[in-house]
Amino acid sequence: MFEKSSWIRLPRNVVVGHGVLSETTAAIDELHLHGTPLLVTSPTPNEVAGQRVADQFEDAGWGVETVVIEEASFESVQRVIDVANEVNPGYLVGVGGGKAIDIAKMASDEIGRGFVSIPTAASHDGIVSGRGSVPEEDTRHSVAAEPPLAVVADTEIIADAPWELTTAGCADIISNYTAVEDWRLAQRLQNVEFHEYAATLAEMTAEMLVDNADTIRPGLEESSWVVVKALVSSGVAMSIADSSRPASGAEHLFSHQLDRIAPGAALHGHQVGVGSIITEYLHGGDWRGIRDALATIGAPTTADELGIDAETVVEALTTAHEIRDRYTILGNGMSRAAAYEAAETTKVI
Ligand SMILES: [Zn+2]
């Protein structure tokens, strides 16, 4: 008897384009949500978008409560939960780069309400997925929550964000190549469940970005458009797989480990990009192609550019496999000699 079943949960309304922030209430109205929205944002995103969204909610007669968080931490998540317990919101709205959105999604998962994602930067694929994490002491607290009910990505606002956030988003997408290779390897060696459609979508997304790498330029709103669309389709790939596997392999383990050893050294996307050069080398693939694509976009390709030293890279490479139970090309771990060899050959160190 065939008893397999699966759920695919996707965002319902994904609105991308110039000036679409003004369509936020329309995008939410269609979802038939009830109750007061609880807006979760951080200081700068609040200035560039949060207050305008709050005004729209007021104008629509929905009312609004706002929490401004300063940092990505478990305390921030708890603060949002506390406010939510007081005001009993119908849903949460995250307005920000990665931070406020991650916190909104984690709090919404905790209190059992949906959330709407309004990214003000295209810095990583978490803006569209249900996956999020915040640092908690020397580890990270992660959730695999539902994806956002709606995504409103205004490219006019996103194009104005610091350029390095966009190159980080690009690098996060380029890392899909090695993530999918790790996923295939895990399927072959460990019988990990694999979804061909999700894997193909994730790879195709990375390919689309690499093919357009020379058109991705600071100050061009069209670049933001290309990157946001790629982040959306990466998020959809994760939703279809019901796993972060299509967009997260050993290069992400490497980055998470850097977050522990050298907190705040570089942006998530930049770290996974450099990790991807090394893990592509380990897969015996076209690591030069990945390095060239990152360089063309203006994302870091070396430890120096990440602001970390050689020893930190080697330590992260040799310990990354311990982070979580996710089989990758790192297998049971790299030796120090092998880590040096890989990082030197790829000119990361
Ligand atoms: Zn990522």
C-alpha cells in the first residue's frame, strides 16, 4: 500500500516591483486575515519602510502595533512574543533586512500566527522561506516554520540598501550549486530524501544569477529585481522540499561555524559564497566558475576579504561537520592538512 504524503506550503501573494510597498494592504487584504497586525522591524528599516506600512494599516482602519528590535537575539524574539501576548495580533509583519524578518517568523511560529515578509534588502533567502535562526550563546536557535503568507518586495527600497547586502544575497543564491551537490551525495550515501524538482529549481536559480552576473551592478534597480526574484525562487525550492537542503549544504555549515568562531566578521551570504568555492573544490567541480561569478558580482572570494585569518578558515572547515546532523561532502570531518590544502588551492587563504 502506498502511504506516503507530503505538504507543500508556499507564500500566497508575492508582490515584487517598483513602489509596491504602497500595495501592502491590498496584498494582505486578499488573504482574509483578521485582527490587528503586529509590525516587527529594526531602526533603519522602520525609517525607510516600517512607518509607511504602519500608516497604511492605520489608513485602512486596521490599527497596528509596532515593536522595534535592535539586535538578532533570542531576547528580541521573546520581546516580540511578550508584546504579542499583550495585544493578541491577528498576524505579524516583518519589515527589514534579514534580522527583523527572522525574528518575526520565529515569534509567529511560537504564537501560532501567520507572518508577512517585507524585505528592505535582498541579503539572504530567509526573506521568503520559513527558515530562520538567531544566535543563542555559542550556538544558534533555528526554526523551520511556515513560509510567509505574503512577500512584498519593493525594488525601489531594496536598490537603496547598502550594496554589500545585495552581493551577499547573490552569493547565498550561488551557493545553491554546492548545496544541491551535497544533497545528491547525501541521497546516494545516506538515502536522504531527495526532490528532483526542488533541486532543479534551486540549481536553475543559481544558474540564472550567474548568467546575469555581469548585469548586476550597484545603483541599478533592475539588479535588485533579478536578485529578489532569485531569492523568491530559492525560497520556493525550500518550501517544495520542506527542507533547507536545496539552498544549504556544507558551505552553510562552514558559515555557521564562522559565526561561532568569529561572530559578526562578515555577512552570511559572503561567508557561504567563500565556503562554496572550497566545497565545490572538494566535490571536484568547477570551483573556478563559482569564484569568478562571485568576483564578477563583487562578493568576497578570500578569507582576507571576509576579514578572517587562515587559521579561522581551517578551524571552521575541520569542525563544520559537527554542527548538525546533515550529511555533506565534509563527511566525518576534514583533517587540518586537507583543509589547508583545499583553502590554499582555491586561494581562499
Ligand atoms: Zn543562506
